[in-house]
Amino acid sequence: MKIKRVTGSIASVLLVLVLFSVFFTGCRLPGQSGHETITVTDQLGRRVKVLKNIRKIAAFHHFGGKLVYALGRQHLLVAKSIFGREAAALKKIDNMFKVRPDLSRGSTYNTEALICLNPDVVFVYATTDQAAMEQIENAGIAVVAVRGETFEEAFEAIRLMAEVLNCRDRGEQYITHCKSLLALVEERLKKRSGKPLKALFAGPKSIYSAATGSMLQDQILELSGAGNVAHNVKGFWADVSPEQIAIWNPDVIFLGSSFNSYSTESLYQNPHFKTINAVKNRRIYEFPSNAGWWDYPAPHCVLGVVWCAKTLYPKLFSDVDVKALADEFYGKYTGYTFERLGGKL
């Protein structure tokens, strides 16, 4: 059997192992009774009883994981709850994150392994399969459902999780910071002249997958001073035809978190789009996503609003340094600056 050589700081690795022994063996921290409970109402309208002093937590979904970090409670996580490119970045610089187990199975989660870790509470997204939620609850673990398809819902989720994790002040600070960035954009857009630009927000599958009026991306466009051409379409990531996009004739096209499934240049070369204003004026843009998606449910997408507004109306935001704002925001609510995580605009 081959033994892999371990590199890095021995002291930091030992510290991580000591901390994880506390989490996984269920040892209580000083001053915690572990028995008192509170009752909260989650975003599915369910009344959920949770421990007053939470010692171990898990999050089924990227949204809940981001909020755990924003609330400064990531040290209580028993498993990785940040995924994708941001997880890859964290693994390089965060020893605690690196050694946590990864229970994700693509779009699902290993509930059996999660139950073995015995967290006090699991945060799930509101669309999580009911059977998976019941499986966790039947093991005696509290399940709290959260949702963030609008900023209003996201702020509600922050307050809910802050109540569960006993850090209400931190939650309000986070909301205040988010709202200050939205207010910055709103104030600048008052100087805009003419009608809002028409925008298509293309999704992860292809250019023919459009964000509808039911989605967070619709609100991002609206707050950034654009009109979503698919606002009146129902459902999520609606499939549309080349003819429909030509009829809409968007002034701007934003490519969402597409996992590099297509590129701006391929769209400029697409013969179906040669009459579209966004193509003729070369106004197709990829949303920042290499160190955490800015167009995904989680309040940090307020940075996406700032970036989107500056992209649409650069003269109104010429003095706004989006990267500096991102460094400050990530530093406060992830623990590492946007630049340290490898973020690029």
C-alpha cells in the first residue's frame, strides 16, 4: 500500500484535526447545556424546533453554505457546503475547508453520511426533495428550509439563519452592507436618460436558455437598469428559439454561470444572431463566476448588480471600483478577499 506524503504546516493540520475531533465526537463546548431549544418558522412555513446553542451544522445547498460563511459560523460546519469553483479556491487556502468531507453527489447529497456526522441542524434549500428532508428529520436532526429567489427572500433567509445560529447582529450587519450596494446603484441610475436597455440573460445550458420573470436574474437586471426581454415568460430557464431571440432583439446579452459551455465569440459568429443589436454592437458579457457566481441565489450577488449596472452604463459608474468592493465584501463574508480566492472581472 502506498502512503501519500502530507505537505504543508504540521501545526495547522494538527489544529484542524483537534477542532474536527470536537465536532465529530460531539464533545460539548464550555457553558453549553445542549438541551434548551427555540422554535422558528422556516421559509416553507414549517415550525421547527432547534437547539438554542448550536454546535454542529450542515448546509445542503450552496445558498445556505454561503450564508453560514457570511454569518461567521463556518467553523461549525461538519461538511463542505460551498461547491464549484469557489470550493476549489477555498481548498487551496483554507485547511479547515480542505479536510471537511464532501457529501455532494452532483445535484444530490449523501444523506446517510450526513446523518452519521450528527449535526444539530441542517439548512436545506426550499426545493429540496421532501423525502430527503424527512430522512434527516427521522434521524432526530432539525431541518430548516431557506430560499433566495429574490433579495427580499434572501434577507429573510439571513434573519432566519441568524436567529437559529444566535448571531442576529451579524445578520443585520450583512443585510445593511448588501442594501448599501443596492442603494449605490439606485442612486447612480437616477442620472440615466432614455429607456432601460433590453437584456437577455442566458443560462447554464445554452444561449437558448433564458432567465424568466420568476427568477433572481430578472431582479438583477431590473435593479441594474435593464429590462428583461423574457420577463413575461413562465418557469425557470425557459427554452426559447433563435427566432424568438431575434424578435426580442436584446441590446445586451449576459451569459450566466454557464460552466464555459459556450462563449461570447461563438455567439458573435452565430448566423442566427447577426441582426441582433447585442451582436452588432458587440455587447455580450460573461457574468463574473470564476470565484463564486454573482448571478446565483445568495446575497453576495449584490456585487453582480453593481457589476451589471456598470457594464450597462459605464459612464455613470466610472469611479466605482467593483473589484475593490468585491475584495471588501468577500473579506468580510467569506474570510478571504476576492483577489485571494483568485477572483477576476
